[in-house]
Amino acid sequence: MILTENVSEYQPKLVKKIMLTLCWILALFVNGAEVREINVLGCSHVEPQIWYRAISGEEFVLQCALPDRDATHIYNNSLPKQHKVKWFWQKDKEPLKAIKESSNPALQGDALWFKPVSNSDSGVFICIIWEKIPCLKIVLEVQTKKVAKCSGYDTSMLYLLAGNGNSITCPGTKCYSHIKKPDVKWYKDGHQIKHRKTRKSLKLKHNEIYLNPTYDKDAGIYVCDYVLYDNTTKWTMRTTVTVEVIRKPLELECRVQFGFERASLMRVTWKRNNKENINEKLNQETRVYPEGLKGHTLLHVAKLKEVTERDLGSNFTCFAENSVGNATAMIQLKRKRRVFLLHVLCSAISILFALLLCTAFIYQHWIEIVLMYRSYLVHSETAGDGKEFDAFVSYAKLDSSESDSTLISEEKFALELLPDMLENKYGYKLCILERDILPGGAYTDEIVTAIKQSRRVIIILSPTYVSGPSIFELQAAVNCALEDKKIKLVLIKFQAFQEPETLHPVVKKALRILPVITWKSSDSSAPNKFWKYMRYHMPVKTTKMLGNWSLKDFCLRLFSLVYR
């Protein structure tokens, strides 16, 4: 009896010990089975194939995929069920551990996500995809920003404003500043980012992503990789940036002035399409500004977190009421036109206006610009042409008995004023028959010879000239100019005249097509303009030495012409 009682007393304790022993054996068997399974596949003796570095406290991702230089994606969240991934982790010399479903690290498709990664996550990771990857060994080294020598660290969470120009910087490029780094590879939502003709607003430059403008579709997780060589080990440095695209909020203000009331039931609210929907998330707030006996001013504000297509098609009504009555005011949102098009239009108009101003300026001051250009920058055309004179002067020879009603006679103009300006002031050499040709030869031969020895023929036209014997000199000059292209005629209209019907057809044609300069001695501004035109039609003679100083002087004179 006593023995039976002792057995029954210790039976519960014995059963409990047996159950605990069986559980430990089962656990060891299961763990041992997993480890033996890996040992059978040869994973324990396989050398690591990929080396990663990460920054502690940041988001990180590992993909179960064999190394591929031309890989265009770094993770796949939609992996088929038959290709389920098994992950194992080993820290230093510790036993291999299977990574189960947990919040951190998280198993998603063929990737292992650390949200975030910490120093304790450093170690060797082994992944297996049945019937696809028998064994892949990955080394992960997690370092702090101080150990990684990060000279500042850009934020890993970016909020970009839609419609604006933005940039995304790889945070990891500011780490390991003592090591030369190659270009960064960018991935968005697992796929590599490259230049595409279909998206010209996205550019990769200086290890940054430039978005101009930014769209809603630009939101997502961006991963940037670059290679580091530490001794003989090739490390891949990986950091992530999470991007959210937000729209600029809009505030609708309604200011209401209420009169003074002892028991006032003031109420202000915003309605969409004249309907008050209590389920709509339209944040509203009211601010009261008391004004004594005059009453109160209420500022009621409705805040739209972002403007949508529905908002653009709606009417917003501010409804205000008290015990006296109510009042309403309505606004409608309109789509803002693209500022870029406005800038282009303004630029085009500005350029067109500037071109018109330049054209008008050049047209008005063309003679002065050409004369300055000739004086400073053009070589003389008189060198080596075999001509003796710059111009032959042809005019009507008046008898002493003939009277002249003009302020200055054409003979005095030809023999005194013309040489004084062209020869003495501007350095031209004129041929005047009575002064420069020795008498003794035939008149016609002397005229033709003098014209052929001249670069220009200046004809002083008047009624006496076209109806007298001097018209022969014009005809001779036309014939010589037709034979020698270097000879050009300059006609001065000294007095108004009527063309005689007896003029030779060649002379008539010359009078119509050749340049004519009108002499107006009665106009105070005319002489200056006249001599500019004369110099314009005379041969090019460089009066200044070429060089930096002459070019500077030319520019200064041109600017003075503009601001004159």
C-alpha cells in the first residue's frame, strides 16, 4: 500500500520530465535537419559570392539572386509561390539560424528587407530558392556613419512638390570620402533607372536624379549602389531613399463682418457645389476678431490638402448666417496656365523687339557704322591697283558773264570746297582737269586718260552741266566704267535740272541707276550728312592702324553712337 502511494505521488512529475525531454529532442532534430540539409547542399563550404555594406539605422534590402553585371532589377516582390525563398543567418561563429516571418527583417518576394538595418545584423546570409538557386552566400557589414566616415548624410525620406523641379541625392556618396567611388547605379521600385527618350524630364547627372517637372508617379523607394574596393574585397555600398510626391495645399478664405448682437448665433461654413457634405474631409477653422460695438469679424478658412480634378470642377460657396439672416459668396478654382509657355512667349517677343530696334538703329546709322568700320578694320583698296587719283571731278565750266543765283557756284564748289574737304581733311587725291592735267593734248583724250587713272568719277550735276559740253565727260565716264569695273561714278545733284531729250541712252540710264547725293547748302545739317555720304562712296582708305587699341576705339565710338 505504501509503495503504491509513492508511485502515484511521483507519477505527474515523471510524465512532465518525459514530455520536456521529448520536446528538446524534437527541437534539436528539426534544427539539426535544417542545418544538415544545408550541409548536404554544400553551403557551409561555399565561399561568399556578394559583399554588401550598409549604414546603421537606414533601410536596406538583400535579394536572393546570383551576381549579374547586367542585372536591371534588385528585387522582385511578386515571386511565384513555387519559388519560395528560405533565408538563413550566421553571426561570427554562432550556429546557423533560419529567418522566420517577422516585421524586421521582412520577407518580401525574393528579397529580405531591413527596416531599419542595425549593427547586430552584420554577418553571413544564405538564401535558397528551390529548383532555382541551391545556395547563395552573402556577406553584410553594417557600419555607423562615423565608422563609414560620412561627411554629412542626406535625408533618406524626401517630400517632393509635384509640378516643380527637384533632385534626389544618393545619401551613401557622402560616406567613405577617402575612397574613390565610381558612378552610382539607381533603382526605383526594384528596377534600374536609365535615360529614356520617352521621359526627357528625368536626367541622371553627377550621381543625382533630376526631375523637372516632378510627377505623382515619381513617388517610390529609390536604391543607389556603388562599388568600393577595400584591399582585395569588392564591396557594394547600398543606401535607400523613400520619395513621396505631394501637392501644394490651398487655403480658401472667407472673411465675414457681423453686426453687434447680445446673443448672436454666428455661423460660417464652406460648401462644395452648394451642398454641405459632413463626410467630406474639408478641414475648416474659424478665427474671431472682436471689434467692440461694431460687432465681430470672422475669418473662416477651408484647407485643401491638394487640388484635384474634382476641385477644379467644383464651386465653393462660403455660407454665413446669424439671427438676422444669411449671405453667400462663391469662388471657382481655375487651372493655372503653364508659366513656361508664358516665359517662352515673353522671350520671343523680347527678342523680336530687340531685333527690330537693332534693325532700326542700323538703318538710321548705317553710313556712320560703315565709315567707322572702314577707318579701323578694313585694309585700303587703293594699294596696288595702278590708279593715280582717288576721284576725277567733272563740273560745268561757267563763263564770267554767266550769273549764278545759288549761294555758292558749282565751279567754286568743285575747285575750292570739294578739294578742301576730301583732300585736306580726309586725305583723298582728286584730279581736276585745269589743275592737275598739263595742257597740250586733245581734250577728249585728256579726259579719257584722267578718268582711267581715277578710282571714282565725281559728276556735279546742274542744268548747265546736262545741257552743255561737259555732258561728254559723263558719257566718257560711263563708257570707262563699263570697261573697268574698278571705276565707279558718284553723282552730286548740285541743282535741280531737267533731262534733255537729246541725252545719250547710256547717260539717261546712268542717271537713273547710279547713286545720287543732293547738295543742300541752305540746310545747316545737310553739309555734315552730305560729306558722310561722299566718304561712303569714295574708295576705302584705312586711316587708323589695326590693333587692340583701334578695335577698342571702334567699340567706344559705336557705343557713343548708340547713346547719342
